[in-house]
Amino acid sequence: MEINRELLAEAFREKYNIIEAENGREALEILENNEQDIAAVLLDLVMPELDGFGVLEKMNEMGTIVHIPVFIITAEEDESLLVEAYRLGAVDVITKPFMMTFLKCRIENIIELYDHRNDLEDLVNDQVKKMSQFNQSMVEALATLVEFRDCESGGHIKRICGLTDILMNKVSSMYAEYRLPKTEIDKIVSASVLHDVGKIAIPDSILNKPGRLTPEEFEVMKEHTVRDCDILRKIPYMLNDNVYNYSYDIARHHHERWDGMGYPDNLEGDKITIWAQVVSVADVYDALVSPRVYKKAFDHDTAVKMIMNGECGAFNPKVLKAFELSLNEIKKKHDEFPSEMISMTKTNFRLLIVDDSDIDRALLKNILEANFFINEAANGYDAIAMLEDKNQPKIDCVLLDISMPFIDGFSVLKMLREHGSNVPVILMSSEATKENVERGIRYNIAGFLGKPFNPSTVVRKVHTVFSLPEKPEVPPEPSENDLSEEDINKTMIYIPADEYLRRLSGKHRQKR
């Protein structure tokens, strides 16, 4: 009724903007267009066109009932009607005639509670999203780290994801027994990232052996599928349940073959899941067309013939058909991320990695130790002591985390500069903000790395400090947290390697 709307509007007009509706349908239109701005709904049960129960049912379908408190305004005293209103999500029932002071207190208190709960839910959802993104980035960093141990430039993971996406969609569209929704295919693509993470446990002497492996060495290499699973069991919190299950299955079974002649479980036929079969074909194709320490790359046509002719083991004929029909897309995807070998030549330069995170130090060490000697410090005080110790080998570059307990990275950097040290410093932080970079520039930093780390970016920036060529050059692949080279180069002051070595060539230079 119009008179009731006027009474209620007058009671709340000072504190809230009032929107009125004459019936349930009009109310729903307002809710659909202004959901984020509605603090509460005062809803009559008896209305033309659509009554209060209809509005409540629709709000449940829309999901708005969870975030917007609904107060029933009624003169009805039928207990069953009121129970139904509560069942449909109403938070309170206000009977006519109104006691305005009491009414305002009840409604405003509940609005405040809802606002607090909604803010808390938004905060939790934001934290969950950030944690999920961080976990995915850590997973990708772990997977890419394996590529660096395998002398890969960082494109293998991207190519496997792309090829898996192409083949899974093709197989799913061609064969009803393998049909999967797009959401599941996306999870499988994400899971394929970790298919070879077990190689991190294989000795370099086997992983990077230039020639053919002996039977004994091949048995060790085959263990990477089982080691994959050992590692995954230790990081299930990084993946949601479905992605974890796909990852585990793909990691263990991507070397199984259709005829049962694969490993580690000698599965055959469709006892091998379709996603493991698809990643298997993608992995074989990429291995053939990419250079490795033990072979040169085959061209696309030769690789396709080898797979189709069974030279790389037996595959599901249906998967091979999907592969054959996707060759143009597959070649295009491979060309997007060309495969190149990374130089493993050891330099005489020594790096100091300063970070209170054991995981981050381990990641950086694994990425860089093939080319540099590595020292580590878990806090700023240890780093300063190490840099000032004349009895220790001279540190040529410092990778310095900003956020550390006791003394942060900026304080360490300030102390170094005040003591006259010109050692190149690359700052690291999960907050790659302009403010942090500009603050570092005042102390003449040599670069900035955003967390979680992108291995290609780490190599590129550390090599830049010493003017070392990347053989071949690793394409820039900045992470979302990493400022662009263009942004940093506008104001960054670099110390050229020859100038830095000249400064250190005096009495302070220590022999190795």
C-alpha cells in the first residue's frame, strides 16, 4: 500500500536512499539493476502481479537472498505463512501497525551485521583468489625449474599446455566416450604443467647425458614418473581436488602405451585415462621437434611420421586421428614458443641470495647454480656480515628480498651504500610496485624481480648485470607481478659489468 511505503520511506530517508516498488515484479527489476546498492528489502506479502513469496523464491534463484536482508512487512498472523517466509530466507517479520523507533533499531542493526558479513566474505574470497593464483604460479615455477635443469628455455611447459588443450578438445568433440565439459578440459590443461616435475629428482649426469642412456641409466630415468607422484603428495594444498587428481594421474601414466609396453604400471588400452593418453602424445611430439642434449630437433613432418608410424610406441588410434586432424593448430602452437637449449656454462661470478623463505632461496639456487656460484643468507644481518667478511670470496651480485623480519631489504641496501659498497643488487618482492622500484633506484639497484619468480626472467635479469649473453637468448617472459623492462629502463641506473669489475679491481678485490 502506498501509505505504508510513505511511512517506511519517511522513517529511513535521513540515512538511506529510498527506492519504491508497487508490486513484486517491479521489485525484482530494481534488484536486478541495483543489486550492489541495495542495503535491505522491506517486503509485503500481499501484492498484485507477484506476491512476497514469489519475490523471495526469485531472490533465492538469483542468489541475492544471501547478501541482502529481507524484512517481511505484513498484517498476517497465520503462523504457517510466517514460517514459510522464514524458510525462504526472510530475516525478520515486522507486523502492522509499525512502532517506528523499534522498527528502525531492528532493521539498522541487521543491515550493519549483513554489511560486516559481506565485507568479511569479500575479504575471504579475495584472499582465496590470491592464494589460488600464488599456488598456481608456484606450481608453474616448480615445473619450469625442471626445464632449466633439463637445459630447456622455458617454452616446453607452455607448449605442452597448448597441445593438451588442442588435443583434448578435438578428442572430446570427435568421440562420445571421451566427451568432457570445457571446465574439465581446462583443469586437465592446468594439470599437464606438472607432468615431468619428477625429473627434479633425476641426477644431472643422467638427465643431461649427451649420448644414449645405458639400460641401468634408463631405469633411473623411468623413475621420474613415480617421483612425480612423491612430490605431488607433498603439495596437494597447491591444487584443488580435481586438478590434483588429474595431475597425479598424468604424472604417473604419461609414459604408458596403448599396447601395455609403457611404464611404470604397464597399463594398456583405455585402462590409461584419456587425459594421460593425450598428454603422452603431446609430450612425444614436443620432445621430437625440440633440441635436447642428446639429439637435434626433428622437423614437424618427420616428427609426425615417426608418431603415426609407431616409432615412438603405440598410441590409441582415436587419439592419433585427432592428432592428425589438428596438425596445423599443433604446429602453430609450437611455433609460438620456440624451443631452444640454455647454456650451462659456469661463470666465475658469485651471487648472494638473501631471502627468509627457504622455498624462494631453493628456487633461485636451482635456476642459477648452473651458471653462477651461490651463497645464501636467510636474513639481512647474515647478508651484511657475509658481504663485509674479507676472508670470504667476493660477492658479485646480491638478490635481495624486501620483506624480511628484523631488518628489511631496503635497510640492508641503505647500509651497503652508506658503507661504500657498489655491489649490484637486484631487489625482489611480491609487491612489484612503482613505489618500491623508485625507492630502490635511489640506491642504484640493478634490477627488480617480482614474486612468484619466472625462471626465464630471473636468468635474463641476472645475466644483464654481468652483460652475459644468454646462449641462446631467453625471450622476456615477465610474470604478472613483474614490472616491464620499459618501465624500469626509463629510470634504472645500471652498473656495466666492466665498470663494476674496474671498481673492484683494487685492494678490496678478493681472489677466488
